Amino acid sequence: MMRSEKQLTMVPWQPKWRLITKPGKWRRRRQAVKRLSGAQTAQLFSLMADVLSAGFSLREGLNFARVMLPKLHLVIAHIQTQLSMGIQFAEAIQPFVSVDCFYQVKIAEENGELISVLTNLGNFLAVKVRQQQKIRAVLCYPVGILICLGLLMIAVKQLLLPELSGLGAERFRLPTLGWQVILTICVIAGMTAVSTIRFLHLSHLRQLQIACHFPLVGGLLKMYWHYYLSFNLSLLLGSGMQSHDVLRLLQTYQSQSVLRQMADQLDAHLSRGAQLNKFIDRYQFLPVTFKVFFNKGLTSTEIAKDLKVDAQLTYQRLFARIEGLIGLIQPILFGVIGLCIVGVYLSILLPLYHTIGGLS
């Protein structure tokens, strides 16, 4: 990816410190840590990857980043403080980044691949931010038309129809929602709220498994986790670890993480003497290519190479798929707009034509 693609516009970030008053004095109080946005994380990771590649140490790179990214100086200062206390870089950035980013950096730092992973994460997040910006740009025009169309319908109902009362205004009524429709909407909304609450109380592993069945989003989630798991396993196995060592390592992660929950499930599955293939079939987000890679009798290093290539190919397919879906947004919205225009025409203009024809 070209270096120019990683340049992003800085997004304002509100500092996590504020001044509060006490009788006779001012003092600082640390607020709840605020996570960095995707754009800010991409800026920080890309810059750190560049300076580390240039031969800077981690502390020197953070000093440079503090100058180049003044909006993030409080975050970087916090990271520097943590490093001075002997805490690893991944642990220092944990409060400010997503769980997925944290574990990728943690795995990379423990296996000497920090520069490579920071580069990949910076590129990944930069592309993600650009796609989000593209989606917003694509939505602006159709949504503006829909708003104007809604205002037109309100204006016709509130201004035009009363003026036509002498011409049989009772025939010029926009369709209203009956009690049956309102009741149906309320029932659907209630069921959706209950389902959402139940979904949020499930484990993260179960949430991911269910989300993989959602239309459109499910396919993207499976591709993302295909890339995420393949890339991280390639780092771990490439460092010389065996499969059982990787499993034990993942079981030391936080209990809320998907990696930890999946490792616990896999350990219980294998302890019963079951086959790995059945475990892969159980979870939609586990790539079927794992069946091939882990059953060919290859060494850990050879499996790591296959996983790395698989991750790179999946990465490319993922963003190509997202670009294709973004391209469908405007045609779908314009189709909805067309149907709305036809509905307005049939419900208002045609009765008006009939009335004018009757008067003539």
C-alpha cells in the first residue's frame, strides 16, 4: 500500500483531564479513559511503524509521535509513563484501543513482530476510516432527497389539501396508519428490544457466532475473523510455538475476550477426544482452511507461512467485498426514493386529476 494512503486528517480528541474547583484551590482529576477513534489509532500506529522502521527505539518513537500528533499528547504521555514503570507497550495502549488491536499488538510484541503488525494495523484502520467516510458521502445525497420528499408530503397534507376543501378535500387524504399497523409496529419494536437485551447478555463468543448469521454483516464478520485469526496464529506459530503452546497462551488472556473463550472451548473439546474438524464446523467464523493447514502434518513454521498467505488474501477479499457493498447503497436508496415518489403521485395527484376532470 502506498504511503500516501495512510495520511489521514487529524480528528479532534477531547482530553481525558479537566480542571475542577475545590474551596481555595484547583486540581486535576483523571476522567474515565476515552478510547481513540479509528483515525487516531491509524495515525499513531502508522507513525510508530515508520519511526521504528527508521531505527528509533520505542521511547524515542513515542517522543517523536508526541510532537507530530499534538492532539494525542496526553495519550502518548500516559503510554510513556506506563513504559517507564516497566509495563509492555501493548499493556500501555490497552485502555485506548479496541480489544482486537490490543491482542494483535500484544502477540506481535511478544514475538518480535511489532513493526510489521503496527504497519498492518495502521493500513487496515486507515482503509476502514476511508470506507466509513465514503459511506457517509454516498448517503448524503439520497438521504437529503428522502428528507425533502418527506417535507413535501407534509407540506401537501398541511397546506395544499385544506385549500382544496371546496373541491372535495375528503378525497385528498394521505393514507394514515391504522391501529393494526401501529400495534404491529409496537410488537415488533418490543420483540426487537427484548432480543437485543438477551443478545447483549450472551458471551462475546456466542454473540459473534449469532452475528455471523446476520444478512450482509455476517459475511463480512466471517471474513474479518478469518483474517484476524490467520494473521495472529501465523505470528505465534512462526515464533516457534507449538499448537498446544498457543492454546495455553490464549487461555491466559482476559476472560471476556473471544480468543480466551474460544481457547477454553477448544481445550474442553479436545480433552474429550473429539476432532479439530468438528470444532471448526461448529463456529461459523472459523475458516475451513484451518482443516487443511492443521491436518497436513506440517511443522509449525510451515503452517505459519500458509496462514500468513491466507491472511493476506483474505484481507484483500474483505475490502473488495466492502467496496462492492458500498457501491450498492446508492442504487438501493434511489430505488426506495423512486417508490416513494410513485406513492406520493398515486395518493395525491391522481385523485386531484379526477376531481378536476369531474369539474370540467
